[in-house]
Amino acid sequence: MKAVVLYFSHGGNTRAAARRIADIVGARQFEAVPAQAYPADYKQLVARVLAQVKAGEHPPLIQMPDLADCDVLFAGSPNWCGAIAPPLATALSGADLSGKTVAPFFTHGGGGTGNMLQSLQAVCPGARILPALSLKGSGTDGEVTAWLQELGLQ
């Protein structure tokens, strides 16, 4: 299995989960980094993210991932206004995922996953979407391992 862990992280929780997954399955990692950084101020951050999510905006990234040779794509995002983070949406919508398997993992601070699976499916046409892993904070090794075993990916 050729796997890639593609993720966006703002506060570090999704990055920590992505590293856990990559270490366990031996996958390469790619962080979707927006060309324009998000504000550090929480109110400004929420206002910008909410506007992007409502508009369906896909902000440009510093670099787009090459996903052509992967079979399984682990796609990770924090819960941003009930949807996947716009930089992850940019990376996913810019790739041909036809026939690929996408294993989503989502982090949150207590708000669950909202409509994250639906927003992920919208930018992954033609992909096979596996059941998502929902982690409060960055989760634990046990949670990640159990999910990978359940999916048959470990």
C-alpha cells in the first residue's frame, strides 16, 4: 500500500494526529499550507474561516501535493465551522482522486465532526471514502491504532 497523509493543522492537534498515523503506517506526509497565513487572533480567525466556508473558498496553497502514486490517502482537518478546513479542501479538490481510497481523520475541541464528512465527500469525487476517525484534541495512539485496525490498514 502506498499511503500519503495529507492534512491541514492550525493549532497543532491535527499535525500530531497526522504524524501518529504516518508513523504507524509508514506513509509520507504533506501539510496543506495556505499561501496567506491565518490570523493568530481568535475572533479574526473565526471570521475569516466562516467567510471562506460559507463562500466555498479554496485558498491557494504554497505547494500542491502530488498524490498520483498513492493508493490510500489519509486526509486530516480540524473542525472549522462544521466543515473541513479550506486549505485541505484546496489540496483535495486539486487532485484526481478517482479510484483512490480516502481515510478521513478529524480533530475538534468538543464540537464533534459537524458536516465535515459531507464537505470532504464534496471535494473527493470518484474516491472511496472510509469511515472517519474523530479525535478530541490530537487523540491517543490507542484511538489511532484501533481505527487503522478497524479499517484493515495496519
